[in-house]
Amino acid sequence: MSINAAQAIGASNSRGGSTKLDVEVAPRFAAGQRIRVRKINPAGHTRMPQYLRGCEGVIAQDFGVFVFPDTHAHGGDQKPQHVYSVRFTAKEVWGREGGERDVLLVDVWDDYMDAVP
């Protein structure tokens, strides 16, 4: 029996399609910690929005360990690492155009961030 793309996608979606891993990896960051998104421009696939590069934010939550999509999308290993919800003020991201009370919560992998001293 053959299966078409729509059936394969439907089957994956019904299982959740999560890339969360059940492996032990030490977290690099903790809730409340300030971070800066790295200014990187990798060739190929990345899940780091360009508009956040160089911005500072605060770790809101650690979601656990997931496959790192930048390497996995190119046939590389899973490179397991933590994914965090990071809170950015709209002013930090959009400058003067950002609302005073507005924030963005963005899922960010370890490899995209550095701690702010």
C-alpha cells in the first residue's frame, strides 16, 4: 500500500510531531536570567528570527531538551539542547515603534544565545 504526502503529514500531526528528547543535557540558562541573541547569519536553515539578532531578553521558561533544527535540517546529528521561552520588550525589538507595555515571547535554542554579564 502506498501513502501520499498528505497522509504522511496527517499521521505525523496526529502523533504530535514533537522533537522533544528524553536525554540529560545541562541547561545553560535559568528563568530570570538576561541573555543576548547572537548576531549570526548561518547559511541555510535557521529557526532564529533575524529581527531578534543582537536583542537582549530574559529567560521566562525552560521547555526542556529538543533537537536543534539548524543541524538536523541539513542531515546532521540531533545536537540536543534546551529551548527556552524568552521575553523581549517591544522597545528592545522594534525600537521607538514598540509599545511601552508590549512584549514578545519567543522560543529560543541554546545555540542562539549568550548570557549578559
